[in-house]
Amino acid sequence: MSLLIRILIFIPVIYLIMVVYAGQKETAGLAVLRVAGRKTVKVLLWTLVLITGMELIEFIFLP
């Protein structure tokens, strides 16, 4: 499966997970969507940082 397809599947899945997570803490629908959007961006940024770190370690230690 290509990387683009994986990314296109990963983003909505993370968003839906965050909607469920935020829905337990917020009462208004718009607030749930806002929090879920912020948390999705946060998870995507952490994912990018971790993947970059893994690639950097691979580049340093593997010839």
C-alpha cells in the first residue's frame, strides 16, 4: 500500500478517535469538533516528529 493511501486513511481515523475522546469531556457539538481538530493536529505533529526521529536514527546508524 502506498504511503499516500496510508496517510489518507490515518488522518480521518485519528480525527474520529479524537471525536470520541473529546465527546466524553465536552457537552456542545461544536466544542467537541474544535477539541478533536486540535488534538488531531497534535497527534499528527507527534507522529511526524517520531517518524523523523526514526529516519534520522536509521540514517546515522545504518550505512
